[in-house]
Amino acid sequence: MWLLKNSETVKDYSKMKSPRLDLLVEFDDRTTVDLEMQLRQTKDHLPIRFSYYLARLHGSQELEGKYYGELKETIVLVFFNVNLIDNHRMCNTFTLRNEEGLSFVEENQDRMKLRTVEMAKLDVNKPLKVMNEQEKMIYYFLNCHKGMEDSKIKMMIESDGVIQMLEKRVETISDDGWKKIIEDFQKLHENEERMERQLELEELQKVREEIRKLQEEAQKVQEEAQKAQEEAQKAQEEARKEQEEARKAKEEARKAQEEARKAIQEAEKSMKM
């Protein structure tokens, strides 16, 4: 048996970082599973994002008066409609392991698991008879809305006990129930998009502010360079004036020397007479 515990589906987190759980289920053994429906690629880094979801969900368990060994298993199960993991497996399970694959805890004692289902990797044209159980479930999930019009869905409904159970579950949900589920799901992702746009605007504002500061610094450097150039020109002009004055002084000294020489010559001539 399991219990639906979701309480954060439709909250508006447009300005804060907080897990927006699509579906949170707790089983009889207190194992919790966060089911995430990721139908589009967001700009917020997905692996980091869902690792955060897993850590926060696992850390939300009540441990007062208990041992850590009593922590129950926590699983974040993410359905992607994009290719994210660089392998050919549609379903992957990630736990705490080192570079060589050695588990941080005893075998089969991993309490935190991140499971990904990349639906985009499914070959929808693959014959039903050669599909494994995972492929069948993913195909059903992607195409169940077609009902008996889809030959593979029709065959699964008629022959697969698990699918028949799912169909009976679906039939128990009223039209209003489905409408509420769809509205909640849409609101969830509208909030997500709004938060991303807000983050983008804040990031853009930061970039603009950095550009403004760089422009001011560049203007300041340019003004300082202009000032240094003007001072250099002024010093050059003063040096030129000093050089001109030195030339004039030299010329006057030469003339004085010439006049002195002439005066001596005149005096010598007068003495001879």
C-alpha cells in the first residue's frame, strides 16, 4: 500500500528555490518516492537540481530520538522527455559511489537513490512483442491518451494485467479530478517558467551592471590617459621653450663674444697709432 503525501504541487515558488514535487508517495515501510515529470529541458541544471531534491527529501525525515540506521529509503524518480544521460539505457539508477564504482555504504544499503527514465530514448516503432517491460510501460505512458485507437495500447490493455490495473485506476478518476490534476501540473510548470524568467532577468541585470562598471572604468582609464597625454604635451612644450631660450642665450653670448673681440681689435689699432 502507499499514501499520496504531495502538499507542494501548486505553490508559487516564483522567487525562491524550493522543491516543487509533482508527486510524493510514501509506502507502508516509510520509503518515500518523489515522482518528477520533466517534459521539457529547463535552463536550470537538471542533474544538480534533482540531486538537491533527493538530499532535501531524504533530510526531511524525522529522526528525533532515533538512530540514523532507522532512516528509510528515499527515491527521486524523474521522467524526462529529453536525452540527458550519455548512454543507451532508458532507465538509470544513481547512488553514492566512488570513481571505481565502490559503494559508500554496505551493499544494498543505499538509502538515497536517483532514478531517471529518459522516455525520448524509446523506439516507438519497435514491435510490442520485442519490447521489455520497461519499454512497454514507457510506451503506455506516452501513448495511453490514444486509447484503443493505438494498436499497441489496445493489445496491452487486452493482455497485460498491470496495464489493466492502471486502466481501472484511471477510470476511477472523475473528469473533474483529471481537470484538477492537469491544472495543477500546468500551474506547477508555469511557476517554474516564471521563476526561470525572473532568474534570467536578475542575471541580465547583473550583466548590465558589470558592463556599466566596465564602461565607467574604461572611461576613467581613458580620461587618465588623456590627462597624461596633455601633461606630456605640456612638458614637451615647456622643454621646447627652455630649448629655445637656451638657443637665444647661446646666440646672445656669441654676439657678446663677437663684440668683445671687435672691441679688442679696435683697442689694439688705437694703441698702434
